[in-house]
Amino acid sequence: MTVLSVSAQKETKYTISGYIKDGSNGESLMSSIVYVNEISKGTTTNEYGFYSLQLPAGKYTIKISYVGYATQLLPVTLDKDTKLNVEMGPSSVLSKEVVVTAERKDANVSSTNIGRQEITMENAKAIPALLGEVDILKTLQLLPGVQAAGEGNSGFYVRGGGPDQNLVLLDEATVYNTGHLFGFFSVFNSDAIKSVTIEKGSMPANYGGRISSVVDVKMKEGNMKKWTAEGGIGIIASRLTIQGPLKKDKCSIMLSGRRTYIDLFTKEILKKVQDGKFAGNSYYFYDINAKINYRFSDKDRVYISGYFGRDVFKFKDPDGQFSLDFPWGNSTVTARWNHVFDEKLFMNTSLVYNDYRFAANIKFLDVKFDVKSSIQQISAKIDYDYSPIIGHLMKFGIHYNHHIFTPYTATGSDGTNSFKNSNANKKYAHETAVYFLDEFDVTKWFRLNIGVRGSMFNLVGPYKKIEFNENGSVKDTIQFALDQVVKTYFGIEPRIGMRFQVAKATSIKAGFHMTKQYVHLVPVSNSTLPTDLWVPSSPNVKPQTGLQYSLGVFQNFKDNMIETSVELYYKDLFNLIENGQSAVSNINYDVEDLYTYGRGRAYGSEFFVKKAKGRWTGWIGYTLAWSTRKFPGIDNGKTFPSKYDRRHDLNVVLMWDVSKHWRISSTFVYASGNTTTLPVAIYYVGGNIHYEWGDRNSWRLPAYHRLDLGVSYMVQKKKWSYDINFSIYNVYNRQNPYFVYLAIKGEPGKGNQKAVLKQSSLFPILPSLTWNFKF
Amino acid sequence: MNATTKQTFVQSYTSMGDVLKLCVIAIVAAFLTTSCTKEIQGNLPDPELKLVVDANIETNTPPLVLLTKTSKVFGGLDLNDLSGFFEHDAEIWIKDANTKDSVKLVEFCLKDLPFPDSTKADLLKGLGIIAYDSNAVPNVCAYTVPDIIAYYTTGTCAFYGKEEHKYDMTIKAGARYLTASTTIPKSLGGIDSLSYKPHSKPSNDTLVTVLVHINVPPTIGNFSRYWTKRNAQPFYPPLSQSVYDDKLFSGQSLVLPLERGQPATNTQQNDPTYGYFWKGDTVVLKWSNIDYQTYDFFYTLENDGSGNPFANQVKVKSNVTGGIGVFAGYATRYYSIKVPK
């Protein structure tokens, strides 16, 4: 009878949950490992540092570990639902309860995320930077599969996809243009950033809207313990970040700013040079990040964060006849509420506003033109993390975005006529998605992350479209009233990631995802410019679709001191958009009239070796890849290399901690040249020489390679610290090509005219000195 | 920044994309003053060489065809010898699709004409070609009606352009066969008058802006091209943009400044007189209605992105099958104004 009653008795389960934070400042620690030794299972904290584990009643040792922090072993007796919040200390703190590690043991091997990588701010700051400006996006571009668009180009390419195919989030707000001054510097001030993660392989279902990757950038929350200040003075810009508690352990604030200042110095000089002919010329950019967070209780926390950045270019010609004022930039505001329903269910609700704008205010004698363009997005998201049983981590939620696209509004006058074309071709859209995913252990060695995302896109009125016949006369005028649905698109996007742990430090991962993209950026030229336009899907412009298959082997050596991986991927891309071969951009007409549509393919292999511990650290990443396109309207449907085709991409990053005061770092990059289209023939019409363009992207620029070196001297005082960083960008002064063009040299009628191919380069050898401080 | 851009701003509301590109170029130009430019060697792919047609037929005027060929960029024809580009001994027929009349064109080359070099140089200017050395006038050849000499002396010939007529052209040159069609549309006119106003800067008091008063027809789907003539000079099209559509301004009355046309080889971006006329000039405006294909050719040609790394590389839209170029039909009217000194 007793045996029957025992077998019929259910095991009582309780939940242990809580937040993992940095003990020195209260910042939450995302992706901390929370592991239960007794059952060899665990979980990780979510992006807010929250975790939840359901276990049978009993005694356990909970191991908490996170990169750069001392692992903690905490004994727990579980006889009721238990809250366990942990504050982690730095790895220099030693005690008999703690085990020191410099890296998470085997995160790259054990997770199901294939193609996911995280940049630590420590690494980003150690790498030599262009003109001393630490840039997380440039650090990201040193990883295999992630490629720089090139000097002078904003954006980056991931696995053969375009810059618009990467969703870049800053505290959940979409950042449309990630570059200052054509991408020479990113918009992210590293002092304000806590973490940067890229998903380029099997994208989990809670992300969507772009078909190549997601770059999730989180701002710091603000020091909950004490007031601190940090910043730096460099050659091109200075920055300052102040953060601290408005109420200790309850409410904190962070304010961060960065500005270039070359214009402040040249302002006075230009007034005096040549009778002030050049006074009024200037260029500068600035970024402001701000965040406030309030912890009402263990169950409720509210964050409000914002970013505001601008590039401003002003030009006045020496004769005073012409002036140009050209500002552009992003703005974002995010409000979030974390709520813990019970130990198993965590919710985050966000309201976000973000926009990207540019304007050009031009004056020539009595002629004035003012042109504005913008893309705005208002979003609402509800996301849940649910851990019903140990080993299962479920996420589900609903996302909504309202888009407003304003391609161009323009006003102008010349003293005789005035011109206004406001609201021309303005478009409105709703984008909604629901998702569900579950990550769990199927067996001890096989872990699965399976999910699905359902998306819907509605283009709504007011909307007006004029369609033209082949002879240029009007065929039809289509009009829709406010909120009337113009076109609806649906998508079901399956996502699968799996990991087979074949040995303690070895795993094989595989993934598949289908993604839909409803907003698009179609650059007009070979460069990505701040004046490029984002456009929505419409009756003519179908959503882009991407299918990606990935397979990888991950192997660590020497107790995870050395991480290695080989990843293969294959992508099929549908409904891609390019400008037609005879497209001439015209701001008064609908840009989608210029488009042509087709398919693409990208495949490649990524090799990665990283040394994560010791005095010498760094990594080598090599990518061998192809990216092609096939459009019926381009080159008669012949397959051609995409703009993002980069056959070889090699990055070598080395950092050497010589002593506690000195560090030397270096970066070497090598990349096959970008593709471009060049003229292949010349001819005369109307007495003028004209070029006949060759096949799209049929020519390749010379290869790009560059070596950077940096030396840092670090001093740690009792209450403050500083470091002086000297770096050299492009040590051997390689003239890397920015663009190549054909020119006719010589004078007509002198008998000396000839065609020449010219290359323009941007950055020669550039030393810089930066002083960074922290209080 | 010069008058070219000013005229472009005001006339070309439709090409404000150029304005924005100009902004970007201005910024990058500031950076490029510190950048390096160098010549490099490169192997461009060998292109398929094509015949280039530059043909037109105008109301009350016989057809004229310049037949040239493309050349490889490197190792091809000598850019300093325009004569080398011409294709000779082609068989060209033009047929009036409305009346079924047709004419076989005859090739005339400058070297065979009984005119002094100075006259030949003036003839070339009308084609937009400058003879820099009057002792070495390039031997330009053109195909036209057999009675062209009679046309220049008496003003009449057997075959000439008529409004609302369609024309088909066939060209046989060696093994190549080309065809093209064009329509001379109805001449809509719409130019009410010309006027002028002084240059905005008092120091440039010899220069004036000529204004054209236009009543744009109410229907969308009409296209125009214009040229200007100063005194005894030939007609030249404006360099920035010579063709216009009416999508934005149909049914409206406008007063727009006229950009002075001039040969491309005289382009000087910092010339303060560019686009303006002078006091004392007799200005003639040649305003032609054209069909959509002709508009498309010149619009893409004038925006083909050549030399601009920030522009789309635009493939010029040709209405010639078997080759490239244009067969353009013009319904032309003339307007003039005498600017007092």
C-alpha cells in the first residue's frame, strides 16, 4: 500500500527566480548563466537580468557565472517559491566560495544560437580606433560574416545582405542610419553602451522585420550605487557620461554626450582668413544618450531612455552667392515597464518612438530651396518570458509598428515663382507580429530552439498613385482615403535552432529561419548616403523574403581558453529591390517607379579562432563567401555579383596586456575589393562624349587592407582612473580605394585627350591621441 | 556654385535629386581635399561595339542622321580624332508611315563640300561640334536627303517633317541592321512670350536673365525640348537639362528663367556668365514638342551619372533597335526677344 501511495504522490516543485546584477553599479547582467550542479541543468538571464528555474523541492548549489565576474556558488534549500537576487563582483575578488573565470566557460558551444555573437565593451575599447573614436559597429565588422561597407559608407553587410537588411536596435528603438559622416563613425557613444549582440544565423522568433541580422544594442541603465563620471578627450571629439542614483538602489539616471569640435576651433580662424570668405563653413556631429530607471519593487521596474544625434554641415561659397545648411540624424525615445507576474512569468512592455530625418536648406542669390525627408516609427511591444518547467524557456509576444514615410517635402522660390510640394508621396503603414518560441533540452545532449513568427503588413491611406502608359500619358490614378487599406501582406516565419553537444567542449549546431522584411532602403549609387530613402512595401513593392540554412561546428580547447568554430550558411533571397538600369532619381515622383525586382543567393563559410583568456587575447576571423543577384530587368536577367559580394574577408585582432599599466593592440583587415560598375565604351552624341556602362557590378576595386596599432597606458588611482591611448590607423599608409571612376584627361582640340582610370582614397596614415578618464 | 546650378534649381523642380546629391558632393569634396587620387591600371571587359545613331526630323526640315560607333575605353579609337568615329557607306531609308513616302539618305562629308573651313566650322557648331583648329576641321559626315543643297538655297525639299506624322528609319551598315521610329507630335506651343530681368547682382549689370512665360496644357503626357540662339550663333541646347515633361505643372501658368544653351566643350563651372544672356542680345528660343521616347533618351542621357560616383549609373534609353542613340522628331516653334543695351 505504501509503495502505491508513494508512486501515486506528485513531486512538489518550486520556482527560484530573481535578478543578476553588477554589484558595483546595479546594472543588470544579460545572459548570465544560472546553473544547478545537482541536476546539470540551468538557464540564462534575459535582457533585463531576470531568470526563473522550476525545481523539485530539495537542496541545491546554484552556480551563477558571467564574463569578467567571479562565479558564485550559492547553496539553496528549496521548500517554497524563492527569490534569489545576486550581485556579482569583479573577477579580481577572491574568496573560498568563488571560482575565478575570465570568460563564460563554454557559452559558444552550449547555446543553440548559431551565428550569435556578443561584443564586450572591454574588447571594443581595447581595439585601435579611427582617430581614437571607439566604435562598436566597427568592432562588429571584425567578426566573420560581418563586413564593412567600406570607408565612407554607412552601414555594414552581413552574409551577403544589404545594409537595410540589418535591424539595428538601441534599447528596442530602430536606428535607421547608423553612421555619422557617411559611416566614418557610428552613432553609438561607447561610454553609454552596455552590450552589443548580433544574431546573424538562426534568428530567434522574437526578432523580425529584417532578413539578414539583428544588432541589439543596450544602453547602460545608470549606476544604482554611486555617482560616476567617465569620458575622454580625443583629436576629433570629446565625450562625457555622468550616471548615478537619484535614490540608491531605487532610481538611477545616466546622461551621455559626445561632440566633435574641429568647427569650434576653425570658426574664429575662418573669420580672419581671406577677409572671412570662408566664415560660416563648418561640420560637426553630436550624440546625446539619456536614461532614467526606477525600480518600484522586485516585481516592477520602469525605464525611459532616449537618443538624439545630428550631423550638421554648413557651407558658404567664398563669393557669398551660395549657402547650404544640411542637417541629418536619428532620434529615439523608449519607455519600458518590466513586470514579474510570478516567478515563472516575466513581462516587458515597451512604447517606442524613433525617426530619421534630413533636410537641405539651400540659398543661391535670390533662389531658395528647402527640402525635408523623414521616416518615423511608433511602436508598442509586449514580450513575455515564461519558464513553466526546468529546461524550457518560452518566449511569446506581440509587436506593433506604425510607419510614416515622408520621401520629400520641398518648398522653393526664386523671387518670381514659388513652389511647394508638401506631403508628396507620403505613405503610412501598420506592421504587426506575434511570435512564440520554446528553447528546451530534448535529450541531455540535444537542445532545440523552435519558434514561429506571424507577421502582417498593411499599407494604408491617404495614398495616391498615378500610373503611366508607355507613351508617358496617364493610365490610371488610384486614391485611397485615410486608413483605407491599400495593400496587405502576411508572413509565417518558422525559426529553428538546434545544438548537438557531442562532447564536453564540442557541439554541432544547425539552424533554419525564414524572415520577411516590409521596409526597404534602395541606395541610388554605389555609396550609402544619408539622403537614401526608406520605402514601404506597396502594391508594386513586395516584401523581401529570406531563407537561411546554417550549420556549424564549435570546439573549445584548453578549458575554453581557445574557442574555434566553422560555420557554413546558404541564403535564398526573394523580391529583392534594385534601381532599374535607366532609373533617374527625381524627388517629385514616387521612387518606387524606379525599381526593378529579382532574386539573390548568398553562401559561404566562416572560420573563427579566439583566445579569450591570458595576457594575449584576440581572434582571427576569415570568411569565404559569394553573393549574387538575378534580376530580369538588369543585364537581360544575367546573374551578376551583388554590391555586397566580398570573396575574402580576413580580420586579425590581437591584444597584449604587457603589464598592469601597458597594453598593446593591433588590428589587421583584408577584404577583396568591392564590386562596381564602370563604363566599357565611349561614344559621341551632340558633340559630347558619353559613356556606355558595363554589366552591373562587373568590375572589382583593388583589395582593401590595413594595419592599425594602438598603445595604452593605464593608471588606476584610488578614486579615479585614466588611460592615455595612442593609436595609428593605417600604419603602412595603404591607399585603399574609396571609389574608382573614369576621367578624360587632356584638353579638347590639343590632341592630348585620353581616358584614364582613377582611384580616390580617403584615409592615409592617421595617428591619434585620446585621454580617457573615469571617476 | 554657378549660374548653371541656379538655373537648374528654378527650371528643374523635377530634378531635385540632383540638389541633394550636390549637397552630398559638397561635403565629400571638403573631405576629398585631403584625399588621394591616383591613376590606376585596370582591365575593363571588352564591350560589344555598337553603332550610334544621332538622328532627327523636324517640322518643315529634312531628316539628318549622324552615324558613329562606340569605342573601347582603352585601346580603342583616338579621342582626338572625331573623324575616326564615323560609320561610312551605310544604307539609310526613312519612310513616312502616314503617307508611305520614303527617301534614301545620302552621305555627305565635310571634306567633300565646296565651302571654306570657316563655313565648315560654323556648320559643325550647329551640330554641337567645335573645331578647335580652323585648319584641321574634323571630317564629320552626315546622312541626309539628296536635295539638301537645294534646301539650304531655296528652303524647299522633297521630303521633310510634318506634325502628327510617324517616321520609320532603317539602317544597313555592313552586317548590321538597325531600325528606329519617331513621331513628330502636334505642336502645342504654350509659350506666351519672352521677357527679361537684370542679373540679381548689380555688379553684373551687363547680364540679364531671359524669362519664358508658359501656359502648360492641361493634359499630362506632353514633352518638350528647347535650344537657344544668341545673335548669329547657332542653336545650342542647355547643358543641365534640355527636356521637360508636364507631370507637375499641367494646366498651370508659369514664368521660368531660360538657361542659355552653349556647346559642352565650353563648360566652365565657375563662369559667372553661364546661363545668362547679355544686354543687346537678340535671343531666339527654339521650343519643340517631342514624343515620350525622345524625351526618355535625352533625360537619361543628361543624367547618365558619368563621372559622378554618387549617382546611379544610368543606362541611356534608346529608341534604336540594333544600336544605341536616338531618332528624334521635333514639332518646333520659334520665339524671340531683343534685349536692349
